[in-house]
Amino acid sequence: MAINIDTVYKQFGALKVVNGVSVDIKDGEFFVMLGPSGCGKTTTLRMVAGLELPTAGRISIDGADMTYAEPRHRDIAMAFQDYGLYPNMTVFKNIEFPLKIRKLDVRERARKVEDTAEKLGLGELLQRKPSQLSGGQRQRVSLARALVRNPKVFLMDEPLSNLDAKLRAVMRTEIKKLVTNLGITTIYVTHDQIEAMAMADRIAVMSRGNMVQVASPLEIYDRPKTRFVAEFIGSPP
Ligand code: ADP
């Protein structure tokens, strides 16, 4: 589904965090918001999810105005860096949880869990507890739980920042492949330039609540629009 962000502002008291962001994210696009800590990436993502409400502006998903819609009325899944797994539940139960609270039929649930687990290489691990998994496996369970409902939009906030460099590189490729295969519109937040370059169809480079440049990785690297973008991306002078 396409996501349209139209002149969105967010203030916390006197603090202006998002300053009139406008962007059209295409159906099936892998869109990365890249910028230094505190530039408003997470807040923008949370407004798309409905976890924060804009001070002004409009957010639509697939043409429908969702600016003030409850999160559960948006067909969205989210994944974060702290996996948020339930330690006492098996991998199966963890992945099944979002289906259970939506009261899906038991057999339908099992089918979806097994299907999603298979796609993420977790087929053999369904009876384990999170404590018996590696960091990468826990990350995959968290992705499986987010994706088991077949959401149309997938939001990720620094999902790899707790992993070591080697695993991060592997997961980067896996996530990209997975969401591309599923065809889900994805917004991915990171402060890591290499991650953004490797994964994005388009990158929005953010600074102080603005999207300074929105373009393909190559274009941003070759033709940075401002000195800030050039320095942040590390383009050759
Ligand atoms: P980023 O994801 O780019 O690091 P954030 O969107 O998390 O940036 O935060 C941008 C700014 O907004 C920061 O200065 C942060 O402290 C502030 N901020 C975020 N959430 C809140 C909140 N709920 N209340 C007050 N200030 C907040």
C-alpha cells in the first residue's frame, strides 16, 4: 500500500521534533529514514503507526486518511531492536500470539505460524524458548511475529542495532529479501549509512525534523543536495 505523508508536524510542548515532512512512499517500496540521533525518525515512524498523533498535517495509507486512526485500524506491523518476545512462551506461541488475540481458528493459526516460520528458517525451532535461541534467531522470531498477519505495511525501527556487525550484515540481506518477496511496503529507520545504502529503494536523509533529501542511494551518494547530506553519507568531496 502507498503511504502519503503530507506536511506533518510534531511538537512535544515547545520542542519541535518534526517540521513539515511531506513524502509519498510507493506500494511495495523499501523506504529508509536515515539521520543522526534525535532528528525525528522514530517520531515520524510512530505517527505512521498511530502511536503518536501529528500536531498538524495528514497521513494516508492506500488513499484513506489515517492521521487520527487507532493503530489497530491501520494494516501495519512493527519490529524494534528489543525483540519483545515472551520468555515463557515457545517460539510457536510467540509467533502465534497476534493471531490468537484476533481469535483466529486454531488450525488456521497453526498453518500461518508454520508457513511464516518456514520462510524465516525457524521451522525446526518452534518448540524452543527464546532463551534457547541465538540473537539472530530471536530477531527472526520477532520478524515472524510481526509478519504472521500478512500486514500491508511493515515499520522497522533500528531492528538490527543489538546485533554484532557480522550478523547485522546477514540480517540486512535476509530482511530485504523477505520483504521484497512478500511485496510489503516498508519504512525502515536507521542511523547507519551503510545499512541504508545496502537496503533502501529510496533514502530520506533527515536532519532536525526535516527530510533534507529523498532519493535513491546512488543519487544521494553521487549528488548530495547539501553539505550535511554529503558529510553524513560520507560522499567524496
Ligand atoms: P530519532 O529517532 O531520530 O533519534 P526521535 O524521533 O526519537 O529521534 O526524537 C526526536 C526528538 O524528540 C528528541 O529530542 C527526543 O528527545 C524528542 N522526543 C521524542 N519523543 C518524545 C516525547 N514523547 N516527549 C518529549 N520529547 C520527545
